[in-house]
Amino acid sequence: MSRLSALIKKEFFQITRDPSSVIIAFIMPLILLIIYMYGVNLDTSKIKLGLKFEDANPELSTLMESFKTSKYVKTKIYQDRQTMYEDLTRGKINGFIVIPNNFIENIQNKKEANIQIITDGSEVNLSNYVKNYPLSIIRQWLNESTFKYKVQKPLIEAQIRYWYNQDINSHHFILPGSLAITMTLIGMLLTTLVIAREWERGTMEALLTTHITKRDIFLSKYIPYFALGMLSMAFNVFMCVVVFKIPFHGNYLVLFSVCALFLFSALGIGLLISSNFKDQFLASQSALSIGFLPALLLSGLTFPINSMPEILQNITKIIPTRYFVTFIQSEFLAGTIWEIVFVNSVFLIILGILTALAVYKNIKTRVE
């Protein structure tokens, strides 16, 4: 125990004297959180729409006002189609709407009234918004209009109600999910460099001349960086909840308990990479390609896992970030759901144990 405590103390001294560890643990997550908060936005608002009214009926002035006052679209009135086509081609607008002649007359005579919506199909999701937003605005305008002949109401009227994210704010699930990606990067980078740095600086040979054992190396590399990782997680949660005002409906004790399990596996993957390289640059690049990129692309935060090919869905089962993303988004948005906590914790424990065993087996105590 005295030998182990001395090694742990040495690691803490290295952490305090090496600014890169502090940068990785606190500065890097701060930069990533700012990027995710202000640079990534899945909310589609202020869609740029072109409007052309071929019907000169004065009743349409209220429809024009409805488009102008909508918080979801930004409209521009056109007088000719050719200019509208050119602006759509150049990307100045996302789509346009043409209100044809006799539009009001057809409505008043209870005839079919058509409108034309043309959208840029190069961005599929955006084109769907361009199609649906104007229809919603026109439908609401019809219901509130003062026409002599009211439009017949549909037989079924759906009342939509959102649970867990009533404001429909994408940051409320992007930022918590980004914590899993951030902690993956931090956990791997913190430990990816430690053993490779010892070999690169020549201090590993000095350590191996002592009575140090595999257990001592294993625990002395895990414990200090686990503590630093948990401090980094606390800093990230503080930034999300207090600074960025992301609602939190769960339990902090449960959050940090599952985070500890996740960090255990993330640190293990970093140590496993570090134990195979004697160069810090190669180790850090391997951590980015082997650990961070799969976590970013296959965790379910960016792309739904259910929509992936079956072979990729199976690969995601060995990625710890997948389970932590599911848990932390649920914890922030819906609160503590014990079934989600239990299932994801079990998988994180299994992955953590497997990586720890691989690290222990891979640690070298002899100079080759």
C-alpha cells in the first residue's frame, strides 16, 4: 500500500505540474460545450420563404400578415417568378409559395383552392419544414378568417402535446448527450498519454527497476485520472445546469454514479491504447480514431441507432458512449427511470470490467 500510495502521489504531482491535463479536463470541455450550445442547433426556425400572390383579392392581406408575423418563417414578397427561381437556385431562399388566381373566390364558393409550394430538395429535412410550415400558417389563417363562408373543419382534429421537452428546444437533449461525447474524449485522452509518456520520457524503465507490480501500475494510472475525470464531469454538469440553464429532472447521485461506471470504461479504453504505444502522438491519434469518432457517430446522439444497418447496430453494443447517451438524456429530460438506469449500468459494468482486464493483461513490466 505504501508503494501504491507513492505512485498515486506521483501521478497527482504530474497532473498538477502538467498543464495539458488541466486543459483536457476543463478547458477542452468548456470549448466543446460552447460549440454545442451556440454552434449546433437542430431547431429549424426563420426559414427563408418567397411569396408570390397572383390573386389580387384584398382578403389576402391578412394571409400576408400571418406569414410576416410567424416566428418560424422569414418571407420575401416577389412580383415575378423568374427572380424567385433565381433566388432559390442561389440559395437565397429555401423555397417559395405561389397563391394562384381565384384562390379566395374558390374558397368562398367551397371549391378546391390550390397553392403551389416549391422547395429545395437537396436538404431533405429542411424541405419538409418548408412544406409543412406554410400549410400550418395557412390552416390557422383559414380558421381565424372572417370570410362569409367558413371553411369546413376536418372530422378529426389532433391536439399535439409534448412531454419532457415542452419548449421543443434541441439544446435540452443535445447538451446532455454531448456530455457523453465530451467525457469519452476526456477520459481517453487523459489516460491515453500516461503510459506512452512514461515510455517516451524514459521514466518507465526507472519504475520497472523497482519492485513495482502490474497491480501498482494499473491502480496508480486509474485512480488519479478517475478523480480528475469526475471533477471534469462535475464542472460540465455545473456549466449545463447553472450557466446554460438546461433543465435537470433527475437525481445527481444517480447521475454521478452511472458517470463513474462510464468513466471507468472510458479510462480503460484509453489505458489499453496507451499500453500498446510508446509514442504520445500515435497514442493520441489512435484515441481519436478508435475511441472518439465511433462514439460521436455511433452513440445515437447524432444519428438514430435504429436507422443504421444491422451490422452497425451490433457494433454500437460494444461502445460505452451509446449507453451513457441514453441514460444522461433520460436523466436530464425525463428524470430517473430505474429501468433505463439499471440496463445501461449493467452494460457499462460489463464493458468496464472487460477493458480493465485487457489493460491489466497488456501492461508490460519488462523492458523489451
